[in-house]
Amino acid sequence: MIKTVIMAGGKGTRLRPLTFTRPKPMIPLVNRPIMQYTVERLKNFGFRDIVMTLNYMSNRVKNYFKDGSSLGVNIDYSVEDSPLGTGGSVKKAKKYIDDTFIVLSGDVITDVNMTDVLNFHREKGALATLVLTQVEDPTHFGIAEIDRDQKITNYLEKPSREEIFSNIANTGIYVFEPEIFDFFDKSKEEVDFSHEIFPKLIEEDSKMYGYLFNGYWNDVGRPETYLKATYDILNQKIKQKLYRSRIQTGIGKLGNISVGKGIHIGNRVRIEGPVVIGNNCTIEDGCKLSKGTVIGNNVFVGSNTNIEGAVILSESRIEKNSFLKGCIIDTKCHINRNTLIEEGVVTGSASEIGKNSVVRSSRHIKNDMKILPNSIIDSDY
């Protein structure tokens, strides 16, 4: 039986403040945890035996997924007392592995066909197969060079501009044979695949191959890639199930508008889909929700508010006459009336923005922060 290891132990520092209250794979993405998309996709390919490697806020993951039965899979957990690196975390889960196994990152959204990857791995008789894809900026990723037989001949993690020799990037999706553990230094607990194991496999001319993939892949590691994943799911660039209920197209209601249960939409509300609205939300009179907007559960949006391509997570409250564009508002926030929040802003959980305030683009506001009325925020708090 093929086991799949999902690495989900990182702190997600580039997505702070969203990761101050949850691990990165548990950030809601179109109202479901990022990692749930991976679990459901694995199940659809028939890979139902899953091991999650955890460290940071591990109980948040365990309490949500439990044994996996609610999603039709079987989940075991391997919890690290301290971070062990990508390789070290998988090695710690070794007791669950006795055959060919798959490794994925818990914060990646992709439509790669894992059955095809597995078949490629077996046809090549590979020890390790890395799923690779072309990217515009290789400096954010590990890059690889492959020969005509798709064997990896060179690899470098996060090169500088001067070091770039390829635009073919490592997606963080692997297929390994159990013999991969023979290449680990037995005296070390903390091990990284990209910095230590992959270069060693190349040096010893072991069978490490690259499966070239040109479909959808998004490493949801920064606010801009999180918003891109949100928009791509809404636009069905990657096929995902949204809410079953939809608002019928008509006057003031255009495009795909998916809604949860118990919502109230007032008079003269304009909605231009794709938009998602969660359960038990109130959208008061005269509001406008534009393309790319996601509203979580139990959210209140006051009258004559304009929300344009923003993500409002659960239990937040947006008061009347406010304007929010391309921002991320975490749970339990309170945005007071007549407030302007610009693109790229991320507010932490339970923060409050006073009335008549302006938050300039790309500012980050930490959890529980209270901004006084009539403020202009042009730096991070």
C-alpha cells in the first residue's frame, strides 16, 4: 500500500500574522484549510494512507483532521519536538513506511496527476523522483538540470541571480523508495532534502529523476501567492468544489456566486462573481462585492461597504461605508466605519481598526492590535 507523507511542521513566517494563531497548512483558503485540498486530492487518486509530519501548533492539525475518517482517509501523525528539516521530518515517520512512498508539502496547491508521477517513477526504476515545473523567478525555489533521459544532473536550492542555471523548479512533491534513508547521516536528526540529500544522490550517481509538469502549482508561502491561489480556485483554474448553493444571476448579481447556509443579503447589494460567502453571514443594504472576494463564516458587512477581491476570514465585522481591496482580514477582526484598507494589507486575528482610518498598501498589523480612529497606517504594526 502506497503511503503518502504530508510535511506540515513549518512556522510559515512569511505569512505572518496569519500564522501566529495557526500553522500554515491550516490557514483557510476559500473557507477550507490549505492542506484539506491536498488530502482530498490524494483520496481521489486512491492514496488513502497518509502520515502528517507536524511540529508548530500540531494540535490544531490533529484536532481538525483527527483519524481522517471524515474525509475518507486514514491519517497517522509524526510529531517533532523541534524542527528536523524536510528530510529529518520524513525520516522520523520512517516507522510508517515499508514500500514506495510519496512526499508532499502541506501548503502546495496543485493539479499534478500523482498516478502518472508514480508510473514514471516505476518505469525509470528510480530511487527518487522529483516533480519539476518551469517558473519565472527561480530564486525562490530549488532548481534542477536534467539530461535527455530526465535524470537530474545538477541541483541548487534558492540560487542567487548569478547562480541560476535553470528555470526548472522543485515543486516539493517527491516519490521515494525506502532506500532513500540509506543516504541520511545516521548521526544527524536535522536533515534537509534540498541541501543535503539531493546533492548526495547526484554525487553518487544514484537514480534521481525529474518528472516535468506543466499544470497548476502554487506554493502558498506568501500573501501574494495566497491571494493568487484564492483567485485561481474561484476562477476554477484548479478545479475544486465550492458551496453547493449559488445565487441566481439577475439584476445586481452576476457570475458565479457560491454561498453557505443562513446568509442574509440586504437590498441593492451588487455582487460580481466569482465570489464565495460562508455560512451565517450578513451583507447589509447597498454593499458591493467584486470579483475574487471570499467571505468566511459568521461575518458581518455593514451597509454601503465595497469589498473588492479581498479575503475576510470568519467572525470578522466590517462596519458601514468601508472600502477593502485585495487585502486579507484574519478572524475576529473589527473594521470600523469609513475605513479604507488597500491592496496587500494583512491584519492579524482580533485586531481592530478605528473609524475613518486608512491602512496603506502591503502593511501588516499583528494580532490583537487596536488602531485609533482617524489613523493613517503607513508602516507595519
